[in-house]
Amino acid sequence: MAISVDPPEVTREHITKMGWTYTFLSDPKAEAIRRYDLLHAGGGQGGDISRPAEILIDPTGTVRWVDLTENYWVRLRPETVLRAYDQLADGGR
Amino acid sequence: MTRRRNFLPLGGFLICGIAFLSYPLFFARFPVTRDVPWVSWLLFGLGLALVGRGLVRSFRQPEHYRGRVLGPILGVLSLAFLGLFLAMTLVYARQLPASAGAPQIGAKAPDFTLPDAQGRPVRLANLLASRAGGAPESGSPGSWVLLIFYRGYW
């Protein structure tokens, strides 16, 4: 589930173009972004945005895995988080 | 004796320009050339080597080659492309907040409700409690959720 400050219309247009089917949420006032202390003040074109971050949460609502990149060109790869999920979900069985 | 034109500095300069532009426009799409921009570095290496060879030719054999004015200018511009590239990938991209208060492993994930792309409200707690995305074989009652915060401004 992806979250950014973009409004729903912008997100809808982009994910339709890209063909992405997972959930995208809009947080234009950065409420959740602030609650997770991920605000990058002034990081966007004249506004506050979210820093890149990935957080894996188990069904009890507990954070089990976190990735905070130090360089926004260096991003999480899908296989990395899938491996983390496999290990965590197996261990919890 | 006519002096030959010296195309090496111009060629090197163009390759440096391509090295700079091709990263955000093309190579950043692929993790293997984005996380470590080795293709861009190779292009810069090639471009600067050509500029260097051209300058050596212009100054060591001025009777044979032209380019003692334009060559250094193109050399400086090529280095400027390299400087911009390093600033973009190594300096500017690292100016991210520390986020010391971000949830740690073992902490409860703060709940929130936000609209999805269709404007329908989505609550984290409801997703975690739902069976929709849960691994059926694990027999756990709820779902795992991966939150991906991204910069936006598409």
C-alpha cells in the first residue's frame, strides 16, 4: 500500500497510466506521514512531502521490518521485502 | 600546412552530457543501473578521457590540430556535467530527514484513515483485521500490510 502527498486525482491518473493495481492512499496534509515521522519539509516542489520509507506490519499491528533509505535514488527492491516477509511470517508460525 | 579540426573534445563533451541526462531519464528506471550508477560513471569516464586526449593533441601538436580555445571550454563544461551529476546523486538525494521518531521494529504502527485513488476512505486497522491479503496457510486471522511511503509529485 503506497502513500504520498499527491491528491487522489493525480494518483488515479498515474496508476492508471502505469497499470498498477495495489492500493494508493493520498495524504495531502501529511497527517499519517507526520505520525510516522517521515515528513521531508520543503522536499517537494514548493511543499512538504514524504521521505521514501517502507514499513512491514503484521496482523497484530506490530512493526516487523523497516527500511529508511539514505539516498532517494537507492530504493527497496521487491525481492528484499518479500524475503523479509517470508522469514518473519515463517518464524511466527 | 593546414591544421586538422579536433573533434575529440566535442565528442567527449557530448558523451558527458548524455551521461548526465540518461541517468534520470533512463538508467534510474532499472535498479541495477540506479542503486549504483555504474553505467553513468563509465560514460563520464569515456567522455572525460576523450576530452583529455583531444586537449593533449591540441596543445602538444598545435601545428597539426586546432582546438586550443574551444577544447578547454568543452573540458570545463564536461567537468560541470560531472559535478552536477555527483551533486544530484550523492549530495542532494541524501538530504533526507533523519526520521528518528519513525516506528521501530516491535512498536505498534500508528493507525490512520486516508482516501484511496477513488476517494474511498481506507483505515489501516481494518486492513490488518481483514482476511483479504492474509497468507491462508498461516491460519492467522488478519493480514500483513506493507506501507510504502513515496515522495510523490508525479
